[in-house]
Amino acid sequence: MNTYDVTLTDRARAFAWGAHSGIGQVRKYSGQPYAVHCADVVRIMLEFSETPVTNVQIAAAWLHDVVEDTQVSLDTVSLEFGTEVAQLVSDLTDVSRPTDGNRRVRKQIDLEHSAQACAASQTVKLADLISNAPSIVDHDPGFARVWLREKAALLDVLVKGDAGLMRRARAVLAECKLKLENQG
């Protein structure tokens, strides 16, 4: 059974909801509030992790997209939630910029960044991938083909992540690939 610091995780949950809804961010295909995805990442970690999930990981799961998608800085995350949470969020934040090159080049830069991440961050990243895969495949099959190739390469470097989540991520990607193949 996983236990975690309710205060830290509740603050992170509230912060994520506020940051994402404060800019009107919604999920691309469903129109749901964006933080629904963050909640799903937390749920997936708690459900499928074989190793204990820490309060710091739960906080980082709630906050994993705030730096990338909102005006929140890593410094703010550090001030609000501590350096350990901020480090995980930093690990989970894409580092490439549009000026770095085409999508393939940018995704390679981000993959190399993820490969250097600690086990706790890689575990959150696996849950994030599991959460995103079904909606991308269901709603954008053309992009899903590219996305699935990128995520298969990502799984090859997330070797420090939780083994249960890794198995689940590989299974989800295989199911998604089969679904696309059956669609023609």
C-alpha cells in the first residue's frame, strides 16, 4: 500500500488545478480540464507501481506539466514545494525549443534529457505516457503513428522507472499499435 503526505500532495493538486485552469487549458481531444490528466497520472502510478510511490512523486505527478504548459517557473515550484519536487518536475519538463530544429531533433533532445532523469522521475514519465496514449490513438491516428514511435524509443531509455509501470506502458503501446494497424 502506498502512503503519502496529504498536505504536500493536496497542495500540489490544488496548485496544478489552479495553474492549468488559470490559463484555460483543457485536454486537446476531450475538452476536460487539463488537471484531469494530472489526476490520471497519479492514479496510474498508485495502481500499477510495484515500488512504493512517495509523496514527492505524487506532487511531481500533479505538477509535471505546469512549467512546460503554464507561466509557472521551476523557481516557483521549488519555493512552493521544495527542491526535491522541483528536481522531479525539471526532469519531467521538455528542454527542447522550437529553435533547436525539427520535431525529430527536438524529441531526441528531450529523450536524452529523460534518459538522465532519476528513477522517481522516470516512473512519473511512464505513468504520463500511459495516460496519454489511448486518447491520442483514438482521436488522432495520423499523429499517433509518429507519437507511438517516439514513445517506443522513450521506453528504451526509461530503464530506471518502476518495472510494473514499464510493463504496463509497453502493453499499452502494443495495444495502441495494434488498434492503429486494425484501423488500416
